[in-house]
Amino acid sequence: MQTSQPRTRAEHESLAGYLRQTLTASQLERVLLVSFNQWDFGIAALAEVGATLHTMGTQPQFALWASKTPTKDVGWTTSPLIASALGSLGRDQKLKKALLAFGISKEAFHQPPEKHWRPKTDIEIPDEPIRSQIRQLTYRGAPVGRAILQVNPDINTPVTDDHRWPEAWIAATSRSYAYAYDQTLALIDEQAITAMVIFNGRFLHDSASATAAEKAGIPVLSYDKGGNDTDFDLTIDATHDWAELQKRMLTMYDQWPADERDLIGGSWFEERSTHADPRNERFVESQNIGEGIERPETQCLVGYFSSSGDEISELDLDWSQYFYGQPEALQALAASCKELGYSLLVRTHPHKRMKPKRDVEDWLEAVDQAQPDIHIDQFSSIDSYTLMKQVDVVVTYGSTTGVEAAYAQRPVIVLGPSAYDELGCATRVTNLAELKEALKVRAIGKREGATSYGLMMKRRGFAFEFVQLDSAGIARLCGIDFDEPRAIVRQLSHAIERLQKKVLTRS
């Protein structure tokens, strides 16, 4: 059953070994794999985990519920009814077929156990449907509000707290969260589940299932995309626990062969700086490699590279440690530069081309208030990698630019939450006094700290053992591919999704 293809050395030698190291024998007995998405990498990861558990002699159980929830999940793509009617299976249907062919019993696949489900308690919609009020919503003690805020109703939903979210959307997604929570909890009890595997654990239904498992007292492992050179990741660490992620980075670097780690880790930064990393393509597509600025005559040019506010807005953090937000951090930096007689350059992240209009307006207003000497906007063709070498110090609010600048041996100061501030490659500051001192010192961090980040980005997680990839990148198990169904199936399914979203978001 194993592939004959040479395997890329990954962070972990084998999935079976990691599972035995992470879970006890009793916890491995009946692991539940829950899926609410139909993404290609997610289906492939579930196939590999399920196959591995089966070969370990355990009894993996499956809840492929992407099409069962009241509202469509962010990872839902295909209606099984349409797919079956048109004779073109969806990815999760193919997954079940492949796992059956691998030898897993059909009794291991479960429908939601509560056939006539109703919410156990009412979820009151807030009188003022704004982010801060939505965030407080709970269902049976579970944080439904935070899960709702992870996926916006539409592309124009801003981060600002005075924006009113559609009440129908809040009601429907709350009910869908409650459904996933109750059904998962019931299945755990009914099937004596001993551990659970879920995608990411952050989105609406995944969050509900993960919280249900935690309430039941069983461990939860999250799968996601792997590194650029590996196939998938699976970890017992909490999603967005950046302290644990950085421990993984440093451990991985220490344990990797010394004659390879710097070369592999450094290659990630080289691919980014030469615009060759496909995962960064949309951010650099309008930039010209090597294009910089005409540097002004100044004692010190401070370069601030902005980060994505919507990606960090729902993190459970003490924001007083991070200047209470990115706009406030920028004002503190501007004031410090003025006091020290330094020049300030602000590089607005190119992702602002794709963000809600209100968020862009709010950010540009913050930039205007800071009054930088130079502002490079989101449409500029100036190359961020050239720019970071032209400034005397790079300052970020947690942007990946910070660790990239650290690898380029530039002084880096981090003002906000990040996944590299404990690697020794950047200076993290939490108040105005520390910021001013860091601007004066402009310390260059340890390059190996940055390299450990690059090594993780290249080889994070695992390589497939049972799942195979063809030359086009299509995954398959037991000869059954996980490609998308026919175009007509996808088009009709997307029409259903658009109609539901239109109903729930109309004024």
C-alpha cells in the first residue's frame, strides 16, 4: 500500500511515531476524524491520518459532515445530491470510497446522531450586532461569538467595531455552530471516542467540534497545510499558540543535520525575495524585483511594514502589551522617531488591495495622522525586499517581513503579536520606553533564529506515506483520486452557496 516515491525529509519522521509519542494507547483506540471542508489538502490529510491509524491497529471513526450543517462551511464546495445526480462524486465522497478500499469498515462512517436536533439553549442575538457584542455570544458555555467572527459575511466586512453585521447571518451561523457542537458531543459519547482530529480548529464548525471535544475531556489534534516541501501538518498544539510554534521551530532546527538546516531554511527566504514562492505570489505580483527608493539624507531611516489587522483581531491576547492595536503602535513609532530626529517610512502591505474599503480608509487615516516622511502605498511597484535593505531598522506589528528582514541581517523591532519574537532574531517591545531604546540600539538578531523559521516553513509536518500525488498535484489513495467533480457540479453547488449567503446578508 505504500508509495514507492522518495520521501522528502520532514519535521517528523513518521505520523505513526508522532501519534504514539503524543497520545496514550487508550487515547489512540477510537480517534474521531471530523471534516467540514472539501478542500484538496484537507481531504488528502484526512486520508493519510485515517490510513495511518488503521495500519496502527486502532479503530478510526469518521464524521464527514461538510454538507450536514445548517449553513455552508467556509470549506464547503460540493453538494452531494448534485454530485450523485450528475454521476460525479465530490471530494469527501471519494475520500469515503478510498478509505473503504483501504480496508476501513463502513461502520466507521457516521451520520449526525441527533436526527431531530434542536438547540439545547437559546442564543440571544445582541441588540447592537457589532464585533464587540458578537464576541460575547456563547452556546452552552462555548465561545460561538468568536467562531462567528473568524469568517466574514462578505468581502466588504471591515474590522472596525461600529460596523453592523447582518442579524440573519448571526442567527444562522450561531445555530450552525450549535448543531456542530451538539452533534459532535453526542457522537463522542455514543461511539466512546478517545481523541479527535479536526481542521485548524479555528473556523465556525471546526471550532464548535473542537470545543465539544474539550468539554468531553478528550485530546484534539489539528491538521493543516504542511511546509512548502511537505504534504500536511498535524499537531496537538492549540491553533495560534505562537509560543509553542516557536518552540517547535527551535527544536526542529537543533535536531536537524547541521550541514542541511541553514541551506534548507535559507532557501525559503531566497524564494520569497526572488518572488518564487507561490504562497506569497499575490502579495508581490505588482512589485518589481530590485526596485527601491531614492533614500533621503537622514541620520536614521526607520521602515514600518504594516501587517494584516483582520488576521489578528480575534486573537485572545492582552492588547495592552501590543500598544492596544496597530494604528496606536504606528502613532507611538511616529512620536518616537520625531523625538529622536529619525525619518519614518511606512510601507502599507500590498494585501490592502484586497481588503474591505472601510479597513483601507481607516489604515490610511492612521498613516496620515502619523505623518511619515515617506509612504509606500499598497499599489506601489517598489520591492519590499529591496526596501527592507535600504532602511536602517525594520519595524513591524508582527508581519512576516520582520523575520525576512532579520534573515537579511537587518535590525528588527516587533510591536505586535508574531510567530518569531522568541527566536532571538528580533527585538520585541511592549511600551514607549522600550521602543525608543530599541530604536537607538538597533540590534541585529541571531540569523539562526530566522533560519529556524524558514526551516519550519519548508519542512513543517509530515510527508505522505500512503497518499500519493501525481504530476499535477492531485492526491489519491488506493487509486481513487481526490480531484474536483465536474464543472457543472461545482457551478450548481456554488449557486446554492451564493443564494444562501445572499438571503442571510441582505439588509
